[in-house]
Amino acid sequence: MRTSKKAVTGALVASGMVVGGLALASGSATAEHNSNEPCMVVTADMTLTGDVGPCDGHGIIIQADNVTLDLAGFTVSGDNVEMEQVGVLFDGVSGSTVTNGTVTGFDAGVSIEGGSGNTVSGLTVEDNVNDMIETIDPRSIIIAPGTMPTPEQMQQIEAVTCNYGDGITTLDSSDNMIMGNTVTGNGPYSGISLVGDSNGNMVSGNEVHENDLLNNGVMDGAGNPVFVDGVVGSPTRGRHVPAGTPGAVQPQSMCGATEVGTPGMGRGREVQSIGIRVEGPGADENVVDSNTVTKGGLAGISIHSYVLVPAAPNVPVGSSSSNNVVSNNSVSRTGEDTNEADSFADGIASLSSGPVGTVTRPSDSNTFVGNTSFDNFRHGISLGRLSHSNTVDDNMVMNNGGSGIWVAGPGGAPGTDQRGAYDNNLSGNEGSGNGEFDGTDLNPSCDNNAWVANVFGTVNQPCVAGLEAEAPGTPVVETLAGWHAATVSFDAVADGSTPVTSYRVTLFDGDTEVETITVPADGDLSATFGDLETGTTYTASVVAVSLSGDSAAGTAMVTPIMAMTADALDIVGRACPDGDSITWTVTNLLDIPVGFNWFARTAGASGMGAVAAGASVEVETDFVGPNRNTFRLVVHQMMQDREQSLRPGAC
């Protein structure tokens, strides 16, 4: 995921070749271009009569409105030197066209930056790969919380950013047509991308294949690229190495690599490449229709929005990407060559996470209709967390390794507690032969996602099939009063529409929740609570949890007791093999549960615990040498005061 993109402006002027209204002579078109300026700047209609390049700057810059550049079957080529190059750059113009030829060997094949109403058609855009080497480690750019980057920091961010890496891309440009092109072997971002505030564009009838470069190149001490298999040398560019060629490796990009051995794009995913990417933020009302996409990396076709990155965590995020239409496309074989590096490989995806983090503004209100998605490594169509109000209608999803249509449930990185995909309408879809289910919704009771009139052989819960869900049976609960403790036990209940995954065991003092323990459905069906007051009556509640809903609560009462004994617990200490900690095993010698306090005086730690009747629990503490480590147990208000000390090195 790029974090910005350089706008190439009028600073690139006529020190390149400016051509107005004339056909370019064959001789001058084929000559090598040996400066960092563009091979040519075009300001009026022109038709090539020969190849252009190889260029060590941009190839051709279009700097006038309503210009038609006909490549006439010829090739514009670059040598992909250290600066970032574009084969054909639309520099803030409107109504211009490039057609009928090949663009290869640049960091991006074609880039439309600003302007509107341009056309890219009939091109072969292949093997445009960004291999820019970082000169600054982005982790060294520290931006204070709540502040914007300084101008110097923005220059540093720009210096470490791989701005290009696409076959055909738009940046903040609207109402363009990208039609009838063949786009192959570009990266590391995408074959075709709509970036930033790019609205109302039409991407139609393109053949988009094998845009699935890896991003794992690193530099060795001599400045040579080193790939994942240890091969040293130049990247294998593009997809045109015949199968079985000696020494051939999966094509990779050096984008973001440094000379200190960090991977290319090393702070992010190894696989970022996507066939057609509606990236945003704020890419709205675009149409992606009737394209054939094969062998993407992260996805075949994706819609997503802004991803926060470590280099610029305080840059404001844009709006979501909304009201786009993805229709009548054929998408297949996503992840076929990259799944060992990253198993996230869906045919069509509304992404909730990207190469370097969580999408801060996910897409919404998009339409996915009439597509065929098959033989992809993971899911046929996926809606990521927080994606909402989308329409998924009349698609065919077949023989995908995961699910045909997959809707994410709640979760995310620790502390984020993201909601799953919600308020989506999914109707009239057909699925068969998929590896997991034809239809999957990981939200409890589908969280207001409407699954209607789909034809699926298998589903993960009844609401996906449009059926009413049935909750599990009610647990029967038993309790055992203990010494400042209580054990709550129960039998497994009958599954409802979906299997029970866990049991939620809660202890109440009146209406006040004391503690909740989650017990796995395949574990020991009991929970022991400690630090309880003797003589107080508690209510134990057990609820069976499943994807199709929770059961009614089974309840029972329990009143902890004061046991008249001084020998409830035993301790055994065991030094861990690494010598840094000690595991203390506390064994209950009674036939009732026992609550206790523990004190690791040498380590300066303490805590509370509870142990079921006749059972054992473990407490781990730091090992503090070189003297004895002491561990003490105290059972509430009784003469139970047990202590063990352990010398360093004892096992």
C-alpha cells in the first residue's frame, strides 16, 4: 500500500522532446535516451513511427488537453533506474487518449494524475515494477502525537515511499476510461489501480493477468538484491520466464528495500499485489466491469480505503470508498503462485486490512453483481470487518479453497474489538465445490446481513441459508461449596443450529457480577472461583455459546464455607529450564474447592487463586537469584500458612 504518490508537474518541461502535431521520425524514436528527463513531452495529437526508449526518465508526458497519442503498435520502454519513472504520464490534463502499443520497463506503465475524462485503451502494459531502494529507514521518522509532519518529515516520507508500482493507475482523477488493455506482470501494487479521490472511472474489458509480484527482496552488504530463496542477482522481472527456466524465481520487487538487509516493503505484507485495486481513500462511483483477472496476489479485484502506516500515523485519513460497482468480471487463480508467502488470496474482496495495517475507513455501499469467481486460493468473494451496506447479488462462486462468499465476524487486533461486516444484502448468488462452505457469515446470527434466495450446497449457519436459527439447549448446573471458593460444573448441552463453541460461566452476588470464566466446549466442563466470602450466597449462571445464538442460562446457588482444617494445600516448586522463572504447583488435598492467596516474597509478586477439589493449579513467578526464592500460600482466616523455598538452579 503506497502512503503517498508524487505528482509530476510542469517542472518536467521541454528539455525532453516536445512534439506538437507531427509524427515522430523513426530514427529519433528508437534512440536511447540518456538523461533523467522524459523521452518526450506531447502537447498535440501524434502517431509514433518507431519505438521510444529505453528511457531513464519518464517515457512520454502528455501536457495538453484533448490530445490523442497513438503508439501505432510500437513500444515505449524504460530502464527502471533509481528514480521513479512512468511510461506514459497524463500530467493534469483532460480529454486526452493513449492507445495501441506497448509500455514496459517503468515503475508504472501509465499514470493519470489529476484532470479528468482521459482514455487508456488497446495497450499492452507489462513488466512495470518499482524497485526503488530506501535511503532512510521509515522507522526513524518520529511524528509527535496530535501533530502533522513537518515539511522536512514529509520530504523524508516521500523519500522512503514507493509511489508507483502499477500497470495503469489514476491519482485524484475522475471520469476516465481504461478499456481493452492487456496488463501483465506489474507490481508490487496492482495491474490497474484507482487511487485517492478518483471517482466515476470506467475500467472495462481489460485482460489483467499475473500481477502478483512478491515484496521480499533485500539488499546484501554489496548492494545486490537477495531473494527469499537466497538467489543473488537482478529481479526476475514480470511473468514471462518460461516454466522450468534454470535459476528462475518468483518475480519480486525491491520496492522499499534498504542496504541494511530489511525486506522490500519490510514493514508490511510480502504479498500486496492485486489485479484491479479501487484503493481510495474516497474513490467513489467507479465501475469495474467485464474484465478477466487471473493470478493476482492479495486479491483479484479489491475495494478498500486508507491504511495507517508507521511512517505517518497522524496524517488524517480520508473518506471511505463507496458506491462503486464491480460487475460481470471473471476472477480466478488468485494466490496460485503466492499462497506460501501469504494465504490471504481472495478473488473479489472488500478489504478490512491491507499490507501494513488495519483499514481505518473501510468501504461501504458498493455493489458486487454478476461476477464469476473461481479456483482462488482462499475465498471467492469476501467482505472484511466493518464493511457495510454492500450489495452482493447474482454472483457465481465455485471451487475456491476457502468459502464461496465469506463475511467477516467481529475481532481484529487486540484492543480494537472491530465489528464484523454488517447490514449487507446478499441475494441470488450460486455456490458449489468450495473448500469450506459455499456461504459463510462469522457474525452471531448474521448481524443484520440479509442472505436471501442464494443457492448454496453448504453454509456455516442457518441464517446464511435464510433459515431461523435454533439456540443450544439450557445447561443443567451443579455447584460445590468450598473454603472461600466454589466450583460450578455442568454437562454438555445439545447443539442448536450450529455447534456449541464455549460456555460462559458467571458468578453473581445478588445483581452484581463477581467474575466470568469462559470454558471451551471441548474442555473440562467446570469453573472454580476463589476469593469468595463465607456465608454469602452466590448465583452461578452457565450459558452455552454458539454462532447461531446463546442458550438460556442455567443457574444454581452456592454458599462458600469455612473448612476446619489446617492442611488444605501442598506446594511443589520447579525451576524452569531457562532459569528465569519458577513454576509453583499448588495441590488441593481436600474434597472441596479452596481459595487462596500467594506471595512470592523474593520476586516481589502476589496474587489470588482457586483450585478445585483434589486438583492442582500452577503459578509462575520470576526467578530472583542468587539466594533462595520463597513462595508462601495463605488460605483465608485459617492457620493454613505453607511456604517453600527453592535454591537457584534446582529443577
